[in-house]
Amino acid sequence: MAAETEPSADLEAPLPFSSYDADMHALRNPQLPQQKPRIFNKAKLTEAQKATHSIRAASEKEKHAALVSGLDTLLTKHTGEIEALVKEHSVSSQYLNKLRLQSRHFKDKQSVSLINAKIHAKAIEVNADLPLSERKKLPEIRQLMIEDPSYQDISPEEEAALKEAVLAAWDLKKLGARTTNKSATMDYRAVLEEINNMVSALSSRTGAAVVMFTSHTHLEDTFEPNWICSDNVALFLMDSFQLGMWDMTRLLEQWACVKAKSHAPDTLVSMRAECSAIINGTLKTVAQTCIALMNYPNYDMNVVQKYSVKLVGWTFTRFVSPYDIHTIDDVQNLLAALRCGACHWMRLTKAELSKHAKEIEAREAAGKTIGKKRKKR
């Protein structure tokens, strides 16, 4: 499990809500982290400031033209060197480009760099109380960070804290609740358009049949219910349920609004039951058999080896049944991971399954008990 870190200021002090936003997703869910809305309060420029900006823009345009010209010269020289290398070794330019670029496909996703973590911390420090039009730009922040002795020769613990702050900011932008109905609607429509393009492309490439329904969960939400489907599944609902796409969307809207309004608070008992239901239900799906059943005491043999699957992203300190977890916080963490997919089943390859079997044999040879032995009758 990742070490717990102190939450950022954005999580501790949500923004106050205005009267015209009295009923919003963020207000209805105060337990969620909230993203700060961007407030554009750019002041009007005077004639002198406009003239200065015009002169600066003309200068920047000349500098950019010179840069482009120099870059074109460099690229021309580089292309000539590539062509000479291709002729020298009798290979194609495509093969040479593949050698130059293929390492990207095998690299792990880059983590937060220390320099970016320092710049992030310095940006928060210098821009926290400044209006948008007066905030420092990246080059200025970088220089301030370099000149600040407190950011030099920091300890490994301080480096880790700076990187954790960047990850927390990323999570806030990714998962934080929108604090206005307008921003929530814009986010919803943008993501839906992206998903629609992805679904169309996926169906075209692979022939996959995809259908998806979306809806708001409160009558005050300003985004509209919608649906997405690939061309080869357009008649699925009509053939199977005698319902059109919009009929199913309206049913989803009614159910979602009623369910959200009458949602009972989570209890230890209900969260345990939901954790168990998600684990067993998704196990049946991944194992592709309706008789698959989770077995915590004999997990290695009766689940991993039997169904060639493994549960990853477990959040509790011990691997036990959710009914054997007795603290609300621990069950909440596990349930949140299961709901968002951070904890999920993963199919194992033959090589991974063989490696797991050898690990079991090594543990047995070391005298460890694998699983729970059945009582003798």
C-alpha cells in the first residue's frame, strides 16, 4: 500500500458556493475533492499597454521566423545525414526510424521528475494569491526555483513529498468534482464526444459491438441523457427488449435520479456485501464460467491456478474476505478501489501461471503452509 500523505489544500478547503449554484454535483457530494473553477478577470489594457504589446508581438514574430528558418536548415542537414547513413548501410529510412523510435514502446510510464515537482511547489507558492492576469509564467517560476536555496539539496523525504503533491494535483484534476453546473456539462460533453469517436474507431477496426447509456443523477444537472453505440448494435434493444435507444435512456434517467435521491448511507455491513459481490461477480466474468467462486483461504490453488486469474490492487494489509475486515476505513478503501477498477481481476499467461506454481512449490519446500487444509473425517 502507498504511504499516506497529507492532503493538499484543495482537498481540505473546498471553495464556497454561490447562490446561483445552490444545487450542484459538488454540493450534493461534499465528501469528494473539488476542483477550483478558473476565474477570468483580465483587466482592460490602456492604449499605451496595447502599443507595448503590439511592439512586443512584432518582435516575437521576428524571433519566431528566425527560429523556424534555423530549424529548417538543421532539419535539411539532418535529412541529408540520414540519407547518407541509409545508403552506407543499405537499409531503408523506415527501418532506421524504427530503430530510433522503437524504445518508446518498451519504456514504462514516466513518473514525476524532481525538477517538475519543485516547479509545481514553487508555482503554488508564488501564484497562490495572485489574480490570473498577474500570475508568474513558467520561465519566471523556474528561475525563482533555481535561485531559492530552500529547493536545493533537499532530503529524499522532501523529494518524495514534492512528488506526492504533484500526483495529488493530477488526481484532483482527474477525479475532483466540478464546482459549477456549467463546467460539469462542458466536461460531460467533451468526454462523451471523445468516447463516441473511440467507439466508432474501435468498431471499424475490430467489429466490436458497443452500446453505452449516460444520464445525469439529479434534476438540477444541466447536461442531458445520451447514448452511444456502434453501427452493428443499433437494433439490439429493439430486437431483444422491444425498446428504442431513447426509451432505454429515459428509463436510465428515471432510475438514476430516483436511486441518487433515495440512496441510503453506506454501512459496514452493506460495504462488505458490495465488496464481496463485486469480487465474485467479476471473477465469474474474467474466468468465463458461472460456477467460479472466490476462496480466500485457498486462493493460490483454488482460484489462481484453477482459473488462471489474479486479483491485483488489493488495499487491505491482509488478503482475507471483506467480512473479516472490521474497520470502516479499510472497507471503504477496498470498496473505492473495486468501484473505480484500481482493484480488479487480471488474466495470467501460461508463463505467469507457471511462475506462480513454482513460487508455491518453493514456499512449500520452505515449510510454509499453502492454503487451509481440510479437516479429516
